[in-house]
Amino acid sequence: MKSWLIQGGRLIDPGQKLDEVGNLLITEGKISWLGSGEESPPHPNYSTLPAHGLIVCPGFIDLHCHLRESYLEEKETIATGTQAAARGGFTTICCMPNTNPPLDNAPAIDYVRTKAKTEGVVRVLPIGCISTDRQGKKLTQLGELASAGAFGFSDDGLPVLDAELMSQALEWSRTSGLPIINHCEDTTLTAGGVINEGRISLALGLPGMPAMAEETMIERDLKLAERTGGWLHLAHISTAGGVELIRQAKMKNIRVTAEVTPHHLTLTEERVIECGTQAKVNPPLRTQQDISALIRGLNEGVIDIIATDHAPHTKTDKRSDLTRAAFGISGLETTLGSLMGLVHRGQLTLTTLITKLTSEPARILGHRYGQLGTLAIDSPADITIFDPKKDWLVDLKTFASKGKNTPWAGFVLKGKVMATIYGGKMVYRDESGTTKTKIQETITKFK
Ligand code: DOR
């Protein structure tokens, strides 16, 4: 296996409180040495990878994405989804079980893991269903799914409405130590809704999805987590009220972790006016006040991680109007660029951003999969190298994902993944060498 010396980059590893310019050596798929510019690496045979002016950090970890295999391959496959992950700087991704049929049995989990090993370019950890066929009626064989390799459990796309079932799942979580991940939406309050309930839904005359639908379910789940002692992980939090409920729960030491998506941190409900169905997502894009609360929640540790909820769909799924189009945003490839906007505007520090994409999701994964989300010596060489200042055009033709559904198409983002290394192997390298002028040319062509 090729050895690499990554030279002169700013090495940031929040888990080890490391932030300094230096060199990093990869041998046999592992991080073998870190040193300052003056020291020579112990091992003389390597290829060099210049990283001057670039950030070198642990590979990003996404605890929530949709890979669609099996039987929804027109939307995405394990091959295309993991390539998209690599382009986005992710070296570990957890895929949701809302495939067709869903991942509600051990052979289905096994299928994803086996396929990911042969066709995937990054690590894939499947999430199993909480209920059989995601019907919300009967618990799956959670233990069997866990033995087959499920990292956690969710009916994502749908909430677990039945409180007794959710309670049983959380009871099981207490003894197994694995998370129960709920999609917090009281569907009796959102029925027929397509965008956030508020100013824009009123103006467009569209049925809305109220913030309360998320908040009431979070409240219920927190009570169940408190009663059972199980580990509740809350998916894609989108409301200011939700952040407050989680804050209070953490103060009471309830076992809860929470995630927020890049789109809920960066886009308001207004985006549907400009981008139509490309901005239709569940939970819906909310208000500036919600965004501010989510960012504050992230900065204060109320929200533990950023997860993409990468939800690829076909052109046909998104072509119709807002009432009929599918919910979801293809997010793996725009995560860094969109979130770097928050860093450039001083709303999030670079370290916090990297923490929420590396060491914090690694903490949630625990040690079952080895030492992830770190640049520590002897850990797998899962590394992301990015240029925090590089402007790039979101051009759908360059997407590896089959899902071209993004409200970022045609926008220029500042912050670009330059290379992704997984287990010592280069799985993505930016070859564009795009300069500012080149971007201008591309924008003109694009228009
Ligand atoms: O917008 C969404 N799309 N939200 C979900 O919870 C599910 C996802 C999907 O699977 O397309």
C-alpha cells in the first residue's frame, strides 16, 4: 500500500486539541507519524501530497444519510452514494433503513455491509429499522440486527408515533447501549403539509408543517428516555423550541444526543420561493430565528453533531409541484462549502465545525469500529484535506451522487474538499485547480 506524506498543512484534530502546521505520514493505511516542518519522517519511501494553506483533519463522519440500496437504485446506489461522500470529505457514513424493502432484518443489514465492502469507497455503517416494515406497530429483532452490524435504529422518514413502541425500543437501548434515532414529527399535525407553516406557506397558499409538530414529539421522546434510561438520538432538529427542550433535558442528565443538518443551519423557508421543490425537505426549512437557535445550540453543545440527511431523488421525483414532489436534499457534496459560510461570517469557529463533523460523531459511534474521527497515531488514515477559502461553483454535472436535488445548484460556495483519504487510500482528489477566473468562465457557461 502506498505511503503518503501530507506536507505543510494546518493539522486540526479537535479530539486531541491539535491545531498546528506540520506534516503527517500515512503507512499501511494508518497514521504513523506527525511532525513539524523541520523534523524528517522516520520512513523514507513515500509520495508527497503538498497541503500548504490547506486544512488537514480527520475524515468527516455522517451519522445520517440515505443510500437507497436496495431497489431504489434509480435514486442512488452504495457506489454512487459513497463516491458522493468521498467528494464531500466523508470517510464514514451511516445509512438509513428506509429502502424498499426496508432494512428491518439481519440479512438486509448484512447485504448493505457486504455490498459496501465491494462497491463502496468509504466506510458504510447501516442503521436498522425500529419497527417491522417501518409500520410503527411491532419492534424488529433489534438484537439480531445489532449482531448483523446495525449501528443504531430508526424508522427515519417516519416517526415512531406509538409511545409504547418507542418506550420498548428505548428500554432495549438501555441494556444494549445502542441509540434509538427518532424522526421527530407528529404526523397528525403535519398531515398534507409541504413547507414550514408560517409567513411563506400563507403567502403561497400551501399547507404548512408547524414547528410544534417537531417540538411535541421531542418532548414526548425526552420523557420516554427519562423514564426508561435508554439512549435517544434526535434526527435533524430544525426548530428553536426543539433546541430549548434538548437543552433542558441535558441539564437533567437525560441520555440524549441530537443532530442538525447543513441545510437547516444555512437556509430559511424563503429558499422555496427561489428554488421550489429543490428546497422541499422534511423537516422543512424554517425561519432565521430557528437558524440562530440551531447555531447557538451547536456552539453551546446542546446539539452534538452535524449530519447531512443526504436524501437523493430522481429528476422525476422533484419535477412536479411543491405539493407532490418528494422531500429531500442531496447534501453530501455541499456540506463543507455551505457550512464554511457560517465560519466565514464568524457564526461558527473552524474548530467547532470540524468537531461536529469528526470527533463528536466518532464519540457517538464509540469504539466498535476502531478509533475514528482522529489524527491519533495508529488510527485508520481517514483524512480530509480542504481549502477553506477556495471558491467553487455547485455544478450538478460534477456531482457523483445520482441525486441532483439541491437548492445550492448554480451557487458559488467558499470552502472546498481537495482530497479525501480512506484507510490510507486516496478516494477523492480535486483535479480542477480552479482559479477565480476559471470560475467566472464556468459561471458564464453555466448560465
Ligand atoms: O426530506 C427528507 N427526505 N426527510 C426524511 O426524513 C427522509 C428523506 C428521504 O428519505 O428522502
